[in-house]
Amino acid sequence: MEEIGRVRLSVFTGTKARLNRIILRVLAQYGPLTISDLRKKTKTLRDFRYTRYSVIHRRVNTLQNEGFLEEVSINEVRKSPIYGLTPRGKLAILLDQLDLDEVLRTADVEKIAAILSVLSG
């Protein structure tokens, strides 16, 4: 059963939802990283210790094609691309962490009016 007030995003549904969420959260926390550095960071998490480089590489390529990640630059030493979050990726992380039911209950009238103007316009 889905939680009340949570935003359900397509990037966080399906079989690869957990890995997508971890990739986006690690990049949000540490900034732009190469795929090998991203793998090192995800290996420290309990459920992702044995995730292979090729699986993370496929997920990164898919997230890049969907517009959640972008190639920021090239690592001169390793000659590998450095990936970072796009504004779409940052918004996906923010919406995933945000509980809209809580916002609706605690926001004052001015904040609600500002949210409505942004969403409607």
C-alpha cells in the first residue's frame, strides 16, 4: 500500500527503482562522480555491496537518456566521464523526500498560495 501524501514518480517505480533512487541520492550528496566512484559509494550501503559496475553503468546510461543525469566533464586521469544531476534529477530527489500531506497540513496561507501559483503557471 502506498503512503498517503507521497509523490509517485516513474523513475522510482519498477524493478530498478531502488538502484535509481540510490544513484540519484549519492550524486545529490557527493556531487558529480565517475561511474567507478559512484560504485565505490554505493558499495558502502548494505543492500548494494555486490552491485556490479556494469549494472550501475546501465542504470546511469538509462538515467542520462531520461534526462535525470548529464555528463558534466571528463576525468583527465582516467579518461572517464563525470556524471552529475540535472535539474530534473534534483527535482526528482526533492519530490521523493517531500511528504505533500505534511506540507498541506503545516503550510500557512501565503506558502500555499505560492505553491499554487508555481504549479498552475
